[in-house]
Amino acid sequence: MALKTFSVYAAAAFLMVSVTGSPARSQGYPPSQRGTVTQNVAFTEISVAYGRPVARGRELFGKLVPWDAVWHPGADSATRVRFNHDVLLEGKPLSAGEYSLWLIPRESAPWTVIVSRAAHVFHLPYPGTRNDVLRFDVTPEQLSHMESLAIYFPMVLRDDAVMRIHWGTTAVPIRIKAPFRPRP
């Protein structure tokens, strides 16, 4: 009798897995994982929360991500960046606070970085120029392939840093100056 009961349970488990697919798929794992990075630059804490889309062999810029259109670097919720003190991004002042990041990729010209006060939004649609706090241009770099989009700090020296947005073989460096000094 025990063997018959075991056989029924084994058949039911086999049927469940074959109908629902793999156990990972049935658990609803997201195709783009969430990522965070926090970096102290001098006395300023910079934290970034973002979705990490995966290239999966796709042609990224100029195809999946069109040229000359506002693009959210990430997946799902808009990429958020928080500064606990005022900073300079590419020499332009930005007040402490939480923002979303957007880019305008260009095929053969510098890319535009947009910092928006609309921090808690979805990646589509772009919240509009009325929410823009800062816009500046940077020249992208060509680096080794990064399968999942990554935001990281490859250089931190005293009160200077570079935050890099890297996907595929394209990376967008953003130079940050964090001049805050605590009062003695």
C-alpha cells in the first residue's frame, strides 16, 4: 500500500513540474534583478537603486535602446540616486536629495544625462522636462562586455569619484565632486 501511495505522489509531483515548467519559473523570478550600490565620497554618501536588465545576445544601443530618445538606464522602476549632501556632477551643482536618472544615447556624439526630481516613478514614461533638475553631456566609453547593466564607482579619491553606468560594451562615466566638510 505504501508503494502505491508513493507512486501516486511521485506522479502528481512529476505532472506539476511538467505543467508549470521549472521550479524557478514557477516561483516567478524576475528577468531583471534589482541592484544597489552605496559609496562614500569624502563625507557624502551616494546610494543608487536600479534594475539590472540582461543583454541576452541582443544588440543594445541603436536597436533595443534607440538613439536620440530618452532612456531609463535600468529596468522596471526608474533608477534612483540619493546624495546626503550637495555635490557637483560634471562640475554642475546638485542639491542633496533623491532623484531618478535618465540618458539620451547618441550614436556619434556625447550622451545627455538627465537628473529628475521625479524619483519614485516607473521606467516609462519619462516624467518630462518640468521635473528635470540638471542636464549635462558626457562622452561614453567602450569597455569589455557587461552582460547585466551595472552601476559602480571605479574611481574614488578624496572628494572626487566616477560613477559608471555600464551595459554591453558601452559605459557612461559621471564625474562627481563631493565638497562637503563637517563643521569642527
